[in-house]
Amino acid sequence: MAKPTIYSIPVHRAFADALAAGIIARYGDGALGLAEGLILLPSNRARSAVQAAFVRAGGQGLLMPRLAVIGDADLDESVALALDAIDDDPIPAAIDPLRRRLLLAELIERNTPPDEPPIMGAAAFQLADGLARVIDQLHYEEIRASALVDLDLGAFAEHWQASLGRLRLLVDHWPAVLAKTGHIDRAARRNRLLDRVTKGWRAAPPARFTVAAGITTAAPAIARLLRTVADLDRGMVVLPGLDGVMAAEEWDALGPTRPDPDHPARPLETHPQYHLKLLLDCMDASRDEVLEWEAASDFDGPATRTPFVSLLFAPADYTAQWQAAGDLSAATAGIEGAVFADDGQEAQGIALLMREAVETPGRTAALVTPDRGLAERVAAALARWGISVDDSAGQPLSRTPPGALLLLLAELAADFDPVALVSLLGHPLVRKGEGRMAWLDQVRRLDLLLREPGLAPGWQGVGARIAARAADPKARGHGLAAQLQPWWDAVSEVLETALAPFAASTPPATLLAALQQGLEGLTGDAVWAGPAGRMLAELFDQWALARGDGPALVDPADFPAMLGQLLGAASVRPPYGGHPRLFIWGLLEARLQRADLMILGGLDEGRWPATTQPDPWLAPGIRRLLGLPAPERQQGMAAHDFASALGGSEIVVTRAERSGGDPAVASRFWLRLAALAGDLPEPAPGGVPLTRLAAEIDVPVGGAQPAGRPAPRPLAEDRPRRISVTGVDKLARDPFAYYADRMLGLSALDPLSAAPDPRWRGTRVHRLFEDWVRGGATREGFEAELAVLGADPALDAIARAFWLPRIEPALRWAAEQVWNAGERQPLAVEAQGEITVDGIVLHGKADRIDRDGEGQLAIIDYKSGGAPSAKAAYDKLDNQLGLLGLIAQRGGMKDIAAAPVMALEYWSLRPDRRAGGAGKISATYGPRSDLKSAEQAIDHAADALSDLAARYLFGDAPFVPGEAAGYGDYDQLMRRDEWFGRGEDGE
């Protein structure tokens, strides 16, 4: 047999540029010398890289060879360029991937064994993706489905045997299902197409030159084609980074490429050279037959880098030779490394290196990383300097605005939630353009109106709250609801109508059509604009073409997960428009490409290489028996990508000690590099270590200057002359909180979809006693009010199960106190009052006022938690009851004549286990207090009011924060964490 023509471009050379230079040198003579040729490439990204390399190498007016893609990842119909004649026997079209997944999901649902729980909805849809991969891998490796039946699984766990049994059933049924569609599997069509080219070239070799470059896939159909190309008179195969330095025994140590019963040793599939060894064996070629590509380029690294990379990835049994490696300084010259504290600083450091590269005219820099999160952070860090950089690996469709909007709508349709509703209506694509500001005003009103407990579930709950508030002029938020009512009626009509199919199990195509109607009702055509919008529109079109295929019915609750899987797998690549000299590449995009500065980022275990994902259908042992690639082969591919990128002249490798907040372990590649090359020098832009720059880039010059304790001091004439009894206590305890509340008008918002919190529960208990006392305080009335409380729709399951049973004994105890009070009877509830004291209008509301037989008054305040202590009253921090007594004593209570106050009482409704769940009555005075009577407590509170008014309302005292540590509503506004505990002078 003739010797095949196979070349390899060593890792220290820039593959695409060296390839272009060599082809131009060989075939560039004559006006059409290059244009007559054909180059087969592994991916569309490789095609773009080779095109750019030809432009750089050939100058203006170059007619390039035709480029065709034949790789697994990006099978392209451009391979048909290899055919000179029209085929009389057309190959059937490949089935659409989405339609195939739907059909496989339906097959999984219909073939669940009777003794196992059914696999439905999103679970079946997810398993269908794994099943599709198994079918494709069987096609790629040309393994017949009948091989599944012949396996001996006696040594495998029972669940794997059950899984394989189900897999056999599905694979047996799939050909019939596929035949009904008139299509074939994409992998099968690729095999037919490549075999047709192979047979055609063997029968009639093309006269043009043909080059297969950068292809490393060892699938049999590709290997046959590559061997055919290598055997052509004007054909050649050019491999990327085949290790010609590795000793023969090391090459053999990579293990067998085919199962050998006499040598059952497992192959070293994680080695970066294993897949190339496998490819050569599938081509019936040996490494000794591979020649070194003679052409070079301006982007090549030092020649010593190739043997260094070979030594770096020596199999474990041969790493002892590292000790005899000698001086490696020449080989490692140009390689630097940086270890950052966390992945945020890693992104900042990489961005700094890329920005520095921009300062040199013509210099290029590329970040190579499989970590898309790191890529996004680097792009965001560069944006701070106005530098836009394209992440050529793309972004999941689910994380683009159109995809995120679709998922929001699906989640809202499947499970109504006020948070999702407000997020959906405020999405940037909703009502984009003219009228959006008015729309957002309504969304903000809706947001405010939904921020308290008691919202009934579903669309009806939102509509009921808006209608109730709009109809009651005294209700909280009446003005917001009145403005909101017509807008909400229109919005809810559109969405409720569109999303009606989500009320019950429905065909998935119907659910998708409902979402499409909802999207267009909210956004018009804006959701379909741009690259992400067009990709989303294609997904809808594909699903529409598959109408009737897939599971008959889907639980609406499962549908968002199904969409999330689809959108997460679709990658949206931005149109070119970023910086022309800065790049962010994924591992696939980085293959065959090189920049002046190569930054290899994210070298932590689990990121690079990525953690292998288990196959839900086939155990690793079963894959070996079938002859399918082990999952670890992907780690070998990642190692080859790292080795290839390491061949550049200027390399910076980076990792983070913490990733995502958790400790990170250095990548196996990093550990090998550190063990062989020792400590790498750290990059130092401008003479400053990169890690230091990244850590200090956001630190102000001279160090951080913590804020001092705030002390706003408004003019006396701008200070309030009206204060509530609770406001007095707030002013006494935390003057800044009073300032923020009363003068700035700031108040904390309840969370959206709030559950009953202590404040709500306290308000609800107050209302129970108010309604009960107003109704006559009878025993029957009390039981009725308890029933109303128990049926309150605002009570969630936790409050109904735990809070209500615990507080009920205390509520009954309080009722007994009223019934057994003798001559003392309730006079008023929620009694409003105000008086003027020293020029200050004091106002307040008493929960209840009682009157005894002598006409004296008792002021009662309910506390659903603990009551303030008597000491707090004496320290003038708790003045509420004393000031309410002052108002009542002076006749300021509405419809209540002035009278002496004989009692100031807190009725604590916190259940006391020692008292059988009863509450407790306490006063702000008494024998064990420094205040001995209600009269003394009232005078003491009046003194507190006078003192506070003189300092804060009439004077110019600053409103400083209170001393007590805690979590108040205004802690962030006052920047408490920056000054608390450092003393008055801020030190």
C-alpha cells in the first residue's frame, strides 16, 4: 500500500497561519492555483480562522480554496462542494433535532416498564436528550443497535441492567418511528454523505489539490475519508499538534485503541494525544509516517515549547524523567502565571492584561476558557473602559432577554406568583419604545399595591385587591388602585386569555402557542428582533413544524423546565462588532487560532477540564463493552486544547483560589505545569504584580475611608411641629430613624408576595379585638372573630399550623380579662386623640380605653410579642402609654371627656407556657419600678416629650443614629457597618 501523505503542525506553531502559509507556498503559483483546491475543516469556527489566516498571509486579491466543514460538532452541507456531479440518489433529509427529541420523549413515556413509576413531562424530555446522544454515538462509531442485545451484564448493578433493557426497547422502536417521518438521523446522514464522497474520490480522484486540516475526530466515516484524502496524488491530511517527540514506549503506554482480549489494559483516554493515536489507527497509519509541516508563521512560539509540552503531558509512569529535564528556562520563557483570591479578581486581572494589550498598536490578545461565567465577567470588566469584546462561544439563549422573558412567562403561567408577574411586566422588552415610561409607572404602582400579606392566589387575587382598594376611599393605596384599575383590566385580559391552556395538562405545542400569543401581546415584534430573537423565533417555528409529535399531554408545571433545557442548550453568538484585536474564545473556538497574547483562564479542577457528566443510559463499563468513547475522552480533548494553546509565544495562565464563593482546587494541568516548570513569574503591568492590581483596582487611592456616623442637622424651621406618640419613642431611641421616616418620608416596603410577618400578625390581632369590642365583647362574638381569623386567606400554611394554635390561648385569656373586669368596662377602641404641648401637636391612637366605676380611665395597648420594660419607661425610651394617658387626661381623645388616668397597661399576647399559654398584663410603673403610679408615668413621659422637642424639634441637635446595634430599616442608609463600634470620633 502506498504511504499516506500526513503532516502535523507542532504545537509551537500557529496552526491556521502555518497552514495558510504552507498551502500558498505549495499551490499559490498562478492566478487560480489556490482557487482550484478544497480544504476540509472540523468546524465553522475553524473555517473562519483559516479564512482570516489566508487574508493575513496572502494579502489583497487572493482567491482562496473552497472550504468545507465535515466535523462532528458542525456538520455542514458545504461538504457537497466536494461532489462534481449531481447525485441521482439523493440522501434523505436529517430529522430536525427538536422534532426528534419530542418523538423520543413520547417513546420514553409510552415504553415505561409497568413495574416502574412513569417517566413523564420534563423528565422524559431530559432523558430524550441523553437517548439521542446514545443513538448518535452508535451511528458515529458504526455500532449496530443489535450489539445492545449481545452484551453480558452479569457483573453490572441491577439498575444498569434495567436501564439497558429499556434502552434496547427504545432503540428497537426508534427506526420505525423515524421511518414514518421520512427522515433519517443526522449522524446517519453524515455517515452516508461522507461515505459517498469517499467512494467517489476512490473511484475518480479529483484533479484539484485536497487538504483535510485540523480534524481530530476518529469516527470511522471521517477516518475513511481522511485516509482517502491522504492517498490522493494531490491530497494530504494535516493534523494539529501530533506529538512526534514522545518516545515510542510512551506512545504505546497510551493504551490500545481497539478492544484486545489478550491485553485488557484500559486506554489512557485523558491524555491529549490519545484521540490522535486513535485517529491514526482508524486510518491504518502510524505515527512514523507523519511528516512535520515545514511552513511557519509570525505567530509561532519558540521551537523549544513543543518538546516541553510533550514532557509536560508524559504519562504518569514516565514522569520520573522530569527530574532529569535539566534547564527548561528557554522552553518556559514567555509563560507567566497568576493565582487570584477569587474568580472576580481573576476576571479583573485578565481584563487588565487585555486592556494593556490594546495599548500596543496591532497587538492581539485572547482569553481562552471553558468557563462562560468567567468570560462574562471579563467582558463586563472591559466594558468599564468602553471596550466591547465578543465572546465567540456565545451565550445560552435562556440568558438572553428574549429567552429570559419566555421563561418568565412560562413560569408565571405554570405557577402564578406576584414576584414573577412584576418581573415579567417590567422586562426591558415589554412595551419597548414609545409609551414604555407610562407602562413602567403602572408596573411600579402594581408593585407597591402587592407588597403586603393577604393577597389571594392567582390572577383573581391581584384583580380582587386592586378592585377592593379602588372601591374604598379610606383603604391604603386607594389612589394607586384607582389609577391602576383600567390598565390592569386590559393586561389581565390579554394574559389570562393567552395563558388559559395552562389550566390543565395540554399538548406541548398548544402551550407553546399560548406563550407565543402572550409574548406578542406584551412586546409586539420586539421579542423576535436581534440574533437571540431570531433564534427564539426559529425554535417556535421548529416546534410548530413538529406539531402533533411528542408527548400527547404535558403537565404545565413541567413545561418551564422543558423550555429551560432547550434554551440552555442553544447558544447565541453575537454578530461581529467587538474590539478587532481582543477575543474571548471557548475551547472549540480556540482550536487552530492564536493571538499574540494567549490568556488561559479558569484553570481549576471542574472548570478546565470540566467535570465529566454521567450518561443516564449507559454505565462506563457498558460503553467500553460497546466500543463507545468513555466520558473521560472529553478531558483528553480539553488537555489537547490546553497543550495547543500553550504553544504560543506569550502565555498567561490564571486560576482562582475560590470560585463561586467556594474553595477551588487547582486544575491537573496547572499542577503539572507547576511541578515541571516551577513557580511561574507573575505578570506585572507597569511593574505592579497583576494580582495586586486586580485586588486594588476598586480600592480608593489612599485606602478606604469608612463613613463617619451621620449627623444631619436641618434648620429648626424645617423641623416638624407635629409628632405621634410612637414617633416620640422612635426619636428617643434612634433620632436618625425618626429623621429618615418623618422628614425624608422613607419607609421600608413589604416584600412582594409577603407572608404574614410579626407586624401583620400584630395588626390582625388588633383588628380582632377592635371588631370584637365594637360588637359588644360577647362570648359568641369572640368565637365568631376567632373563626374569621382562622379563615383569613392571608394566613399561609406555616402561620395556620404554628402561629394560630399558639396564640389562641392568649387571645382567650385576654377575652376573659375583659369579661371578668367587674365595673371596669371598655369605653372605646382605636381611639384617636391629639393635644398641643409646648407648641408641639401630639397625636396618637389607643388600642383600647376602659373606664371604671369611678369614671377613671385605663389605657391599654396590645402587644403580640413582649411588652417594653418599666426600666425603658423610666429611661424615657418608652413613652407611648404615658403620652396617650396625657392626651386622655387633658380631654384630647375623640368623644371621651377628660378624666383621671388610673392605669397604663400593656397586654402581652405572647403565649406563656408556664401559664398555660396565657398572656400577661404589665405597666410602666409599680412597686418594683422607679415610677410608682400612672400619674408619675404620665408626668415622666411629658418631661421626655419636652426635652426631646427642645433638642430636636425646636433646637438644632443633629439626628444621630441610636447606640443600639441591630437590624433596623435604615441601617444601610446610615451605613451602620462602617462606623458602629469605632467610637464617637469614628476611630
